[in-house]
Amino acid sequence: MKALLVVIFALLGSSSFCQLHLSAIFNDHMVLQRDKPIKIWGAAKAGDNVMVSMGEKKGSAIADKNGRWLITMQAFQAGGPYVLTIKTKNESKIYKDVLIGEVWLCSGQSNMQFRVRQALNAKYEIHRANNPLIRQLNIPNMLSFKPEEYIDSAQWILSTPETTGDFTAVGFFFARDIYEKLHVPVGLIYDNWGG
């Protein structure tokens, strides 16, 4: 029993007991909106000083009594890749390969859920889909009776012949057109549920 208590207290005192928490939309390979202030938010221990840095820009905030914090960074022009670092006195999170570009919400029902692999000429379109500057974040379908503060299971996927078949068809062809016109990274937030 004594040994068990020692292990529990050791875990509570170690970095494995994390209080710095962000939504999974903040992740490696993310795309953030260009030419607009960038908002980064999450939770930490109440009263903790949270510091954020990306490129030459930095920001900080104090977690409120509920542990919530929000930092607004100055706008970036399209580009990257950057490393986004978020840290408190005892914890840190580092996200790599962060791009700045165009971010579009792809929301709806079955028409938006329809995937590239289901589209006309799908094999041809998937075969030539090899642009790692086009990325998609898949938001999981979950029922909830209240707004969720965090998305805990999501990741950004780069467009390759192996992955693009699972992209939203409407969103992907739209993103490809935007990229061909603007030559900036494009992020798609795939948040839909077929009716």
C-alpha cells in the first residue's frame, strides 16, 4: 500500500500529470489563417503564466480562476513551416510543420461528407493529388447536449495519393483551385455529418 501511494504521488508530481491542455485542432501540420490575428486558447493551472511563441512573434496570458486562457498573436503572412511552442513554468507543448495560409470550414451533411474516393474519375484525381500544402483536419462525429470546449481526437492530414481519397471531395477540389490561384497553403476543417 505504501509503495502504491509513493507511485501515485510521484506521478502527480511529474510532467505526466498534465494541466496544460489545448484542443486537438492545435497539432503538428496545422494550417492557421493568414493576415488575421491568431487566437490560441486552452487550459492550465489557475494563475499559471502561459507563453506562446512562433517565429519571431510571442504572446502570453495568465490562466483565470477556472484555468482558461486565451492569447492573440499578431497576424502572419502566408508561409511556414513554423514551430509553435506553448509553455508554462512546468509544461510545454511543441507543434511542428505549422503553415500559415487559407483556412476553410467544410461543414454540412452528406454532400460535404462525400469523399474524393467517391468522386467521378476518383482514381485519376487521387493519383495526381500530391500537394502537402493542402491539408485537412477531420473533426470526429460526437453527440453532445452542450458545446464541447475541446476536440480531443483529431489530426491534420497532408494531401498525398495515399490520404486524399478520404478528403471531402467538395473541399478538396475547392482547395486545389485556391492553391492554383493563390499559391498559399490551404487548410480544410472537415466537420460534417451525413443526414
